[in-house]
Amino acid sequence: MLPRRLQQDAMLSLLGSTGSIGESTLALVREVENLTVFALTANTNAAKLLAQCIEFAPHYAVLCDDSEAEWLRAALRESGCKTELLLGVDALDQVASAPEVDMVMAAIVGAAGLSSTLAAAKAGKRLLLANKEALVMTGDLLMSLARENGATLLPIDSEHNAIFQCLPTNVEGVSEAQFTFVEKIVLTASGGPFLRTPLEEFASITPEQACAHPVWSMGSKISVDSATMMNKGLEFIEACFLFGLDHKRVEVIIHPQSIVHSLVHYADGSVLAQMASPDMRVPIAHCLAWPDRIQTSAPRLDLTAQKPLEFAQPDLQRFPCLALGMEAAKARGTAPALLNAANEVAVEAFLHAGLDFLAIAEVNAEVMAQIPCETATSLAIIQTADFKARKLANELIKKRI
Ligand code: NAD
Ligand code: MG
């Protein structure tokens, strides 16, 4: 049996510990002997954060929404837990860059995770990147920040992790040199819950239906993104930036069983794919232990007990958000940030304000069409694009609900 120890003792800051990726990460922390938690962070769920602090005894806990701060502080004291409570978004940057920290798991959802992800890159950490929106928004900026500061960027997103596993090993993490013999990469997509739903039913899709993913259990925003296939659009952009690839060398295929997590096509005709049961503990364990491997209790894949594996071309008419992602990857500049911001606002309105499912794609497309794409040479330019896109998306949504 392989050890449940990392090569070196490590201290982890887990940003977004109360979420789906956060909980899967903690499930592994329970199994790995020499991985210690430095900080756990949450937006609102103080009760869950308290339970995590009692179990994992981190040095710090960060609560971004301070309305439950007093309750949490008192509850920590009462339980005898020594964890120090920090409040507000600035504290995220602090725990992401603290000198004691070796690894940062960036698992906050959306643009809210951007600043702390950048802080971890700037501080040269081993950066386990789940927060795809941060990379979609800042692209080359985040990649060069990581490179210049000696950060090791490792992809948690299962598709990108699969590709990384199919590339030649490179001690510095993801690097362009790994692509010398690569023709193209293929991202697989489950197609979400509405892969075969009649199009005339799309207008009446509810948040509950959209969040019921057939294979993966995830947070609500990424679940809706999977239902619209915006998730694959964002992942398309993520892949271009992460691997330094032109959009022409990235493809998407539908694979409803989510067993083959992605593929790399080599120049000699070889195709390497990574397979595993659809469980995020697998890519998380890979990034925690990389370049080693560790033993985990993630479910083992039995191909003989598996339904037949299917593959098909994606239908861009059915899933216009995927097409928008591909267009934004082609345009580069501020286009990905505009699309991401519009989508975050539209998904929030679909989940909580009665916006139609179909309107998510319409709002995204209108924002992309109305706001010109600029070269994204600074964070300020990207943040301005993000702000403009959110404003316009909100205006467009107001007219529809
Ligand atoms: P989730 O909604 O379950 O959890 C999100 C976490 O972020 C929570 O801990 C929440 O408290 C925190 N958070 C939310 N808003 C915040 C804010 N404004 N400020 C500070 N913290 C905030 O989401 P998830 O499914 O765990 O996804 C997290 C990230 O990982 C996303 O970017 C998602 O795209 C990516 N991802 C998730 C999966 C998956 O299987 N869940 C797979 C691949 C990639
Ligand atoms: Mg994914």
C-alpha cells in the first residue's frame, strides 16, 4: 500500500472550506498524516466553519460576511478551540500568502476568489487552482505572476488535471515545454442534466432541476454552469491560458458518463486519456501529492461494471454558452472577464431572482456584443471590464424579470 504521507510535511490554507471542493479537500486532510491546516475560510456558513475549526484546529478561520462574527467568536471560545477568527476579504489574502503556508487550495467560487488566488501566486505558493473564474478573468496575468514568483500552479478542475496527468512530467508544474509533441487537447463534458431535454422545455427549467447534475455533486453556481455548458466554455478558456495553447488546439466532446476526464492527442497519433470515477478527491489528491502519489479511499474504477462509454460532438445551438466561451478564448483580452462577469450575475439572478434559464445565455451574449473587448494588460483594465459587464448584465436582467 502506498503511504498516506506527502513527500514533505505541509501547511495548507483552504480557501472556500465550506464548499463542495472544500469538503472534498478536508476529506483528504483527514486521510493524509502530515498535512496540517493553517487556515479555513467561508463566506457565510459560520456553523459549518465552526465544526471544521473544532475538527481541524487551524491557526486561523476567516469569515467574509461578518454578520455572524460575534456568534462564531463566542462559539469558538466556548468549544475551547484556539483558532483565531479573522474577518473580511482582506484576511483571505493574508492567509493565502502567510509565510508559514506551503499550499493554497483556491476553492472560492467566482470573482470573489480572485484577489486571494493572485496573493497566493505572488507569494510563490503551491497553488491548487479550483477557482477557474480567477484564471478565466486574468489569464496570462495570473500565469506570469505565478511564473515570476516561483509559484507551482496545479489544476484541480478534473479535465485540466486529466490533461496535466497525460503530459510529460515536468518538475516545475504546468509548462509550455510539455506541449512540444502535442497536437491538440480534448476536454470531455458530461453535457449536464439537459443533454437530451427537448428544447421547448428549456424556458421552464427551474434552479432545482438545473442543480441536479446527473454525475457530479457540486456548488450551485458551477451546477448551473454545467447545465448551460458555460462551465465547459469557461474550462475552454481556462485550458488555453493554463497550457499556453491557441484555441485551435483545444476541443470539446460530450461524454455523459464522466469517466474519461480529458485527452491529449500527440503528433504520432497516440492519444492519452486519464480515467477515474467521477470524484473530485482524485484530482485533489493528485495535486496535493504531485509529483508523488498518495493512497486515498476514493472509489476505484471498474470498467467492466460501467455503462458503455459514449462520445459525441457538442451541440452549440443547444448550448450557446459553450460557443460564447470558445469565442472569448479566441478574442482573448478582456473578453473572458466580460463573459465571466455577465455569467456570474445572470446565474445569481436565475438562482435567486426568477430569471429564465434561457436568458442566462442571452444576457451573456448581449454583454459580449455591447462591451468592446480590450487588451488585458493590467489588473485595473480587467477589473474595469468586470465592473462594466456586471452593471450592464444587471440592467439587462432588470428588463426581463
Ligand atoms: P461551493 O459553492 O460549494 O463553495 C464555494 C466556497 O466559496 C464556499 O466555501 C463559500 O463560503 C466560498 N465563497 C462563496 N462566495 C464567497 C465570497 N463572496 N467571499 C468569500 N468566500 C466565498 O462551490 P464549489 O462547487 O466548491 O466550487 C468552488 C470552485 O471550484 C468554483 O470556482 C468551481 O468552478 C470550481 N470547481 C468545482 C468543482 C466541483 O466539483 N465542485 C469541480 C471543478 C471546479
Ligand atoms: Mg471541470
